[in-house]
Amino acid sequence: MSTRTDTSSDAVCADNFEEDLRRYLRGLCGLFAFLFVWWVGAMTTRPSYLVPGPLESMRAFVDLFATSTAIVVPILGSSLVLPTGLAHLAQTLFHYVPGLLLGAGCGISLGLAMGWNGALDDWLRPLVRVLRPIPPLAWVVFAIVWFGIHHTGAAFIVFVGAFWINFYGAYGGVEGVSTELTDAASTLGVERDLSMLKLVALPSAAPQLLTGFRTSIGRCWMIVVGAELFGAPGVGYEIINASNNLAMATSVAYMVLISLAFLCMDVGFRSLERRVLAWR
């Protein structure tokens, strides 16, 4: 019995390994195909600087770390010397991280409250429907007037984007809580709304909450770069600054830097998500 079970388990592991290997090989083939098309496009475009090739962009990426740049840390006011690429990435993170966390916190809180409380939902739903269609970048002019062209203004733009993504994740998650779960909890003695929200609604809505936050991680990278195009310091500003000087390879290098930063954050959050939802 034990030998048969072990053999079956080994066969399943082998099948899973082969399937994962096939997926990774497909991904590599897709990546190489993209690089080939990119290379052909760069070789056939004139003037050549309009579309820098993969090798030229890679050299520009390496050059980002060949020099050092001093930046000022907000609030602390102290200066920090880092490789140029990391310095500009850190400047972006100074407004990306606060905007993402504050926007997610406020969006999740309001989404939970409106999804759970019907009266509050009736009061605020019209306002939500009015404000939701406004793109985050439409608030740039107000961010400049209210906070200036610096970290606070860019963080406000990221806040707006993160708020709505997480709001609807929380709102939909709580709305979708099964009445069977709430009825069972009531039978077991959970009567107070706050206890029901904490013990039933939150665990049930956790997948949607985490999906909303993970989505906002990627969307807010696009938003923060757009916000920096108007002058806030960071990677987005460097992209437009390099393109104005026709240093297109440098612009591509900063775009690759953004992709790598997002990839690291996404992989880390997916690992955390699997642990949090291990009970499913």
C-alpha cells in the first residue's frame, strides 16, 4: 500500500515538473520572439535612434548604474548617494509607496463599509458614480495647485488610482458574501455587525481584497509615471527628459527598470497572497 502511494505521488510530482518546464519554455520562446521582432524593427527604422535595439538599450541600462546621484530623502531631509538608476527609482518610490498604501487603506475601508452597510451605500453610491469615471491623471492640475510639483502631489495622484481599484475589490468582495455563511454565524452566536464583518465577511472577501491590491500595484506604476511627466522627480521624469534629448535608449532603460521593480513587487506579493490564502 505504501509503495503504491509513493509511486503515485512521484508520478504526480513528475507530471507537475514537466508541465511547469513546458510553461517556462513557452515563456522563454515568447520573450525571444519579442526580442527578435524588436531587433528587426530597430534595424529597419531610420533614423536609427528612433527605435533603439535590445543591445543598445541593455548598454544604456548598464550605464544607469555606472554613475552615482545624490537625492534628498523626504521628511528626513538627509541626502543619499545611490547609483543613478536606483536613485531615480527611489525618488519614484518616495511617492509611489505612500500613495499606494494610503489609497489602498482608504479604498478598502470605504468599500467594506459601503458593501456591508446598506444605508451608507444608499447615501454614497451617487457620489461614487460621479467621481469614479474621472481618470487619476485628470487630478494632476489640482495636485500641482494644492501640493506643488513634488512628492506630495505625485503621491496624491497615486492615491486616487489605488483608492478606486481597492474600493471596488472590497465592495464586491463584501457584497458577494454568501447568506449561508452569515446565517450559520448567527446560529453560532455571532450577532453584532462588527463581529460578523470581522469573522465572516473579511475572510470570505479576502481573495477579492488581495486581488484588488495586487491589481493596484501594477496600475499605480502606470499612474505614477504619468504623474511624473509633469515634473515630479523620479523614473517617469527621466523617461521624458531622455526622450527630449533624443536619448531613446536611456528612456527604454528606465522602462526596463520599472518593469523589474514591478516584477519584484508582484512576485513578493504573490508569495504573501499564497500564504494568507493557504486555508482555501
